Amino acid sequence: MKRLRPQCSIARRSCRFDNVSGTGPDGKPNNVVPGDVLASIQRNGVCLKGTLFTPLNKDNTSTQSLNVQLRKQLDLHVNLVHGFSMPSTKTRHDNLDIVVIR
């Protein structure tokens, strides 16, 4: 996030970020995807997702990871990423325009 915010201003794009945590108030990982996370993704139609750690212990014996829960709750079937160069940003490679489908 620290590196993305300046890119929005360089590209002269208005960006508003919802910072939501995947942990509970006590700092421990959640067993389910928090409602505010789902609400933010559904409201904005986009998200930058980091690693979701799924704790497995005697209280949580579910084999369904948080990533799988998120995909099912949002009815996602394909991970589509469009990467492209921004003229105002210096990068190692210029003129990139690539789509990754997973």
C-alpha cells in the first residue's frame, strides 16, 4: 500500500483505500472472512489482497482456507490480472501490456 498510493497521484487518478484487517481485535487470525472485508470488496468491485493465513487448530478443523471461502462468497471462478506500463512511472521494462488468467 505504501508504494501504491504515490502511483495513484503520479497517474493523476483519484484513489480511495479501505484498509481492512484479516485479524480479529486481539490480533489473532480469523477463521472466516470478516464481513467488513466482503462488504468493502463488493462495494468497490476491486481489492488488493495479501496473504490470508488460515489457522488450523482444535477450534477450527475446517479444511477450507480463507482464500477458498473468499472465492466462494464472491462467486469467483477466474483470477484475471491486467498489467500494463504507466508512462509516468520508471520501470525496468517499458511498454508492457499483459493479461494473466489463472
